[in-house]
Amino acid sequence: MSVLDTEIGALRGGPADLAQYRGKAVLIVNVASKCGLTPQYAALEELQRRYAERGFTVLGVPCNQFMGQEPGTPEEIATFCSATYGVTFPLTEKVDVNGETRHPLYARLTETADADDYRGDIRWNFEKFLVAPDGTVAARFAPQTEPDSAAVTAAVEAALPA
């Protein structure tokens, strides 16, 4: 079973239907609107624009578990992302990424190690997971790793469908 078989809701209600991304490369990122790393939204949107036509999408997953830095309603989150950073990539419902109430998507993602062999709990907002077109997790990046870094862009380019 791939991470793309996991059920999760869309930000504005209804299912997010991750199965629609089968055959694409997907960068899944737990996001927050009031974090020091929030400016990463701009680079995430740039990745979305640069690679969307080549079978790629960013998928933002709002989370309020880190010092309450995503307190908004779905409407407030959508408005902030669109108005402040011009976000066009999809966003899911707000979920927990750690602990007993961890969403099943993150239960699967956190089994993957990053380049420093860290696996386990999400460390902070904007931790990134690259999912390959076959639904396997191809890479994990620390929250401080900028979305437009050489490491992320090289991994995205390598994961793009042929």
C-alpha cells in the first residue's frame, strides 16, 4: 500500500483524493501560517509553478502542533496562503503529525529517514517528504532545508515521471 492510498480530507472539506497523484512526484509538507519558516511558502509555490507541467505537485498539510502556529480556520488558512504567497498548490485538512492523534499519512511518512538517517517524529513545521510516482517515499528533508535548495530540486527532478 502506498502513501497515496491514505485517506485525508481537503482543506475546504471532502476528500483530498491522494490517488489522483499516482504517477506524479509529490512534495508533502506540513505547513503553518505563523512560523518563522512560513516564508518557505514562496519557494514551495515556485517549485509548483516550475514543475507542475512535468507531473509534480506540492501538497501542503496544515498542522497546529508546533507552538500553535497554524491556529486558523480552513477559510483563514486558504485566504492567508493565497493572498500572502499566491499559493496555487492543494492543501489538506489540518491534522496532527505527531503523537497519539498522528494522522495515518504521517504514520507512514515518518518511517522514512532523511539524509542524516533521522526517522521518526516530525521535528517542526515545513518538514518535507518527496513521494515518487509509484507512491514510495523517495526523500525526506528537514524543516530548515529550503524548498529551492539544490538537494530538494535535484530530488524533485530525479523523481519526475518519465
